[in-house]
Amino acid sequence: MSFFSHLFRDIAIDLGTANTLIFLRGKGIVLNEPSIVARHRNTGKILAIGHEALLMHEKTHPDIITIRPLANGVIADYAATEDLIKGLINKTRTQFSLGIRRVVISIPSGITEVEKRAVRDSAEKVGAKKVYLVTEPVAAAIGIGLDIHEPMGNMVVDIGGGTTEIAVLSLGGIAAGESLRVAGTEITNIIIRHVREKLNLAIGERSAEEIKLTIASAFKLEKEVTMMVSGINLQSGLPETWEVDSVSIREAIATPINQIIASIKKTLEMLVVKPELSVDILNRGLYLAGGGALIKMLDKKISAETKLNVHICEDPLTAVARGTGEILENLEKYSTIYTS
């Protein structure tokens, strides 16, 4: 290995609808920032990326637009995605970095060939010499610490921002699964609509996210809670503060929660021809990853509906990033799991 090879970086990217995480070989996760770009409307100049762009979101004047380049886990704006990836990678650059050698990127399992090509092209356009694509549920399973190569069934449910990835893994592959384009962002949007319709109050994404993290639940709480939320009264046009409660929020988000649970049941039903895998899952339970795993009582709700033990993995927000990083560190070990 030449001296100059050490100057090229190997990175893993968890390219998410809500957040993008970057893992640098030998260093671990070095960046976790919102997947958002701020651009000047007329000149097209990039003004901010990640955290800085999120601070500008919903506070801009007409000359500035903020863009979330990914929707439902896939690229919706190709140019903005390249700007996002390039800008975030540059934030990890050191004084002596020459470029990027290898990149591992996680993708939804239900991605189309066109969408897959767009992800690969975006990575190549920012300088990657070699690009490896791996599906999110496989990356999540590795990040959780499961041995995906063993002849044993493991069920992983990764609830991200844009997609919910459900998979039963065995012998290094997905034996059954589903990619559902209902996840954290959909739940946030439902909260925004609920507050608008019930309280006649317009709130932004950040306020809805705060409600989701603070009082949203999938199952009845032992002690129901409330919180204050500020927004614009749609009738008067004036700022106001109202109280929202966990009961009404739970009722509002019931539809996407039930859709996720229905997809979990559907995946379990696919195993009717593979009863040994069903037994493995009955014995081992189901593993929850992704930001959606943090919704209060979601594990209890899934357990009640499926009769399975549900385990929330350690630090669910970084499970996919940890998995892609583990793959990056051991490319040969995981050579059979890449998707072309």
C-alpha cells in the first residue's frame, strides 16, 4: 500500500430522508446532520447545508429556498442531493485529504433500478471511485449486532424518516420483507394537520417533531401528558399558544402506526412456507431500529398485536449508520450482500 493511499478516505453514508449520517473508516460516525439544503432562488448558489440550512428552514424570505432532496427514502431532487452529499462530505474533510476511494451507501429495500442508479450516480459525481449499495434492513441488522450470515431467522423493523423497512434475515439475505413508504416524516405531517384542524393553529415541522418526541405514543400511557405548542391562529393571523394532549395525538397518528403493524403482520404471514424461520422469530423476538423506535410505547403496541417480544436496539437512530460502517470496515466479509 502506497503512502498516498492513506490520503484517500473510505466512507459509509446513511442517506436518510430526515438525517444523513457519515461514518469514516477508522474513526466511526463523524457526522449526523439534517438532510436539507438552502439555496438562493435566482442564482442557484448553495447558502447552507445540514444544521445551518435547518436553522433557515421555514424562516426564509422569497429569495431563499430550503430543499429536502430526499422523499420517502429516495432521491426527489438530483442536483440538491449531490449538493447535500458533497457538502456533508466536505465537512468531514481534513487538511491532507485527497479524495474518496470507497463509499458504502444504505438504500431502501423497495428501491427501483432508476432510483438505485440515481444514488450511485450521486456518489460517483462527488468523486467516489467505488460505490457499494446495501439495503437498510441488512445494514440495521448488522448495526444492531446480529450475525446475518448464520442459519437463523432475525426480524428487523427499521422505522426511518421516509420508509419503514421490515425484513426477516437469514443466511446473509432477506427471506421475507416489505419496504413501506410510511414512517417518521408521515407521522410528523399528520401531527401538523391534526393541530391545524383541531386547534385552528398552523405549526412548523420543528414544533411537530417536538410534539412527536415529547408526548406522542402508540399505546395508552400510564399517565397521559400534555404540552404547550405555539403557532399562528389561522383565523386571526396572530401568534398563539395552545395545549395539546397525548390522547388526541395518539388518535391522530394511529393510522400510520397501524399501517406499520399491518406490514409487520404481512411479513410474518409470508413465513407460512418457512415455519422454522417463524420459530426462530418467536424465540428471538423482533428488533426495532430507526427514529420511529423512540415513539413512546410503540414496542408495547407491536408486541400486543403480534405476540412477539420486541427489543428496541441501543441508539436506534444510528443503527443503519453503524451497520454501513461495519460493512465498510469489512468489505470482503460482506461481499455477498451488496446490491448491484
